[in-house]
Amino acid sequence: MNIRAKLMSLFLLGLIRALTGAQARWQGCPPKAEQRIYFANHQSHADLVLMWAALPEELRSITRPIAAKDYWTKTPFKQWITTAVFNAIYVDRTKITDQDPLEPLIDALESGDSIILFPEGTRGNQEEPQAFKSGLYNLAQRFPQVVLVPAWINNVQRVMPKGEVVPVPILCSVTFGAPLVLEPGEERGSFLARARQAVIALRDS
Amino acid sequence: MSSFLRNLTPSQQVGLLFVIVFGLLIAASITALVMSLRDNGEDEIRTQDLHELNSLLNTSWIMCTVFWLGWASGETVATLLFAIVAFFALREFITLSPTRHGDHRSLVLAFFVVLPVQFWLVITKRFDLVTVFIPVYVFLAIPVVSALANDPQRFLERNAKLQWGIMVCVYGISHVPALLLLGFPNYSGKNAFLVFFLVFVVQTGMLVQHLANRKWPRTPTAPQVSQSFNWPSWLIGIATGGFVGGLMSGLTPFKPAQAVAMALIACVAGSLGHLVMKALKRDRGITNWGSEGKSVTGASGLLDRVDALCFSAPIFFHSVRWYFGV
């Protein structure tokens, strides 16, 4: 990380903590440096930033969030911040090319990084998360040694609702649950429903 | 002894006060440490009591250090410190009061315009405006911003919540540093004693009320709101607060009878304000204002510690200004 990115990340961490507290609640598992896929509900573009801030320093450097390419590369600044500071993986949601959208995620997992995934694909605005897309299932099948950790991100949509530019200070937290295991022979649909329930269960815990 | 004290300069007197307070804190912390070393974990109630004592001591250390830093670095820095406290308290309050998208602009106004302006008014000693800026101007401006957001659902309720948050967290807390800047004749450099007087009598009143209720439990007056509040214990707490205030009159610009009256006003406002804040918490279904009221560590929020002060500071400030004409 170059000096500008380092300064930016310190500034962002300070700002996020002052605004939201960025509290991490490790309820189902400790923060541990093993290869993991964190999967969480998605209500705001700031979800990615909050997850990044909630992780402890040692895990932050080995964990790469997934960022929507169309949104996070819109301006040079957004692109710089996602690549240089968050070390994000871009996912193309528009599907113009034939390339498998999971390809960049697979590359990252193969090189030993942990990733942060939002399996709903898009931001929801309902109380409950939408149905999960199959990407999580495919990755779980392909990388059985990677630990799957559900997470619930609380309140972020209140900090900066859609269409607003100035964030409002409101306490946010990320609750991490007990790891999930893909059972041998478990079907795609039932696994995804189970994963979604594991995320929802953390909301009231 | 008293001639020795009188010969000290005001800043030496305040310094001495801090030495005494920190000395007491060190003694209390050592006692708690010894008690925790002897605690074998068999008696659960004892362990629980120790835990409460420790968290109370931690708060006291933090509060005293903040006060000391504020005093040592001058009134402007002290006011800024209180502005930060107000910011965090309002953040806790808003977190636990559900807001809608339509409240966003009003919230931005509350945090980034109202709060800085109020504390700036305090720093620049515009006390008349400090008193009316929020209850008059802000209370009429916030609903306008909310109405422009075009969302009539639960409009009155949402605005009331926001206005109460601003009133308690910003208005209340801003009157503590305002006491530091009040210009009493023949009292310059000693205003820190006034803040100490307010905090000390209010906390003493609250503590005595709590202990009285534990010693002689009675039927709570408003059991849905508070299991510990009842009029007899309350009276004992208020009376003790007023008595302690009278003993401390030498520190203040008041005569003994005036000091008792001021202490009584502060204690009544503080303890009843604490009860009101309890009602707000029960309404939200939480036990404390921590991070979402369900913090795993068991630590409570900042607002739990300062709520009595939020209510007593403006009333104390106003009574002092009105009665003494300063």
C-alpha cells in the first residue's frame, strides 16, 4: 500500500468510527486468520466500507470485498479507493461478455485471500434480504476448505439512504455468526435458503 | 486551614480540588483491586456488585480526566470536549429512535448545523441566544425541513423524537461548559468549581437515592417505568444533595442558603430527568443506550451516564443567571 492509500485508509477508518462506531460483534466465531468467505445482507453501497472497517487490522489486509463494477468504477476517485484502499474485487453485474462472473472471485480464493460477498447481488430495501444468488453455493462447492461465515450488517442504510450525499451519524454493527458447512450432496436451493436464514437469524441475536 | 486555602490563587485552589478528587479515585481503585483479588468467584452477587463498582469507577476516571483536561487547556477546549460528548450522546439517541428516509435532511441539520452553532454560541458567550436558539429557532426550523421531505407518515412522532434528542443531548450538555464562561463578580478563574458543584450535588443525590432504595425497598411509584423510583427514597436523595450543596457553599459564589436552594433545584431536575430518560428507554424496549441497547460487553452507553446532567444543567444555569443577574 502506498503512502497516499495508507493515509486515506486511516482517514476513512477514523471517519467511519466517528460516524457509525463500526462495531464488530464476533458472536459465532472468533476473528481468526483462516481463509474465509464472509457473506452478508446488502442494503447500501456503504456496506462494503463498513465491513472493511469492522474487521480487525490483521484480517483486513487478507480479506477482499466484492464491489459492483458499474458503481465503483464510475469516477476515478471511486476506482482508486476500491483498488488501492479496499483491495476490492470487481464483479460485472451487466453480463455483456461471456466471462463467468465468478472468475475474479475464484482467482482471489485460489491465491489464498478471504472474500466478502453479498449473495443477494443487488441492494434490497425490504426488511428481509432477497433470495440468495447461486454464486455462494458454487464457491462453497469448489472450495470446501474455506470457512463460510454469515454476517448481519445493521443500520447502514440509515446512515446514507439512497440518493443522499451527506452521511448521518448512527451507530452500526456487524454481527458474525457461526460458520456454515455445505453438507455432502446438499442441493443448491436448500443450501442457499439455509445460508439466508443464518444471516437473518443474526439480526435479532 | 481556611486562611491557607484563601491565600491560594484561584487556579491553585482548582488544582488542589483535582488533586483531592484524583487521590480519592486512586484510593477507591486500589480498594476495588484488593477486593477483586480476594474475590474467589463463589459468591455470584458479590462478583456482580464488584463488576458494577468497577464500571462506575471507570466512568468516574474518564469523566474526571475529561474535566481535568478541559480545565487545564482552557474554556474553549473544554467547550469543544463537551461538544464531542454531545455528538456521541445524540448519535446514541438517534440510533435507538427509528428514523425514515424523510428525516435524513433534518438529521444532517441537527448534527452538522445545530450542534456546532449551539456550542459556538457558548464559546462566544452569547448566553441569551444559547437559551433560546434551540427551543425557539431550531424547533420551528426542523419540522420545515421534515415537511419538505414529503413524507407525512408518523410526522409528529418523528419530529418529536428528533427535537427531544436535540433538547436533551445538545441543549442540555451545552449548558455545562456555559457555566465555565459565566462571569460572576469576584469569581474569575473559579468557574470550574461551579461545574464541580453541579456535578457533585447531582451525583450525590442520585447515589443516595439509589442506596436509600436498596436499604429500605418500597413499592415503586411508577413500576412500568422504573423499579427503583419511589418518593421517600427520592426525598432522601434530594435532601442529602441539598445538604451537601450547603456544605460546599464556600466553593461557590453563593451564600449557604442560596447554595442549598441551587443544589435542590439541580437535584430535583437531575433525578426527575433521569426518570424521564428511563421512560424513553422503556418505550424503546431497552435497558441502556449502549450500542443498540444489546451490547455484549454489558457496558452501558454514554447517555446513561450523563442524562441527569442533561436535565439539571440548563435549569441550574438559568436559575443562576436569573437570580444573580449575571
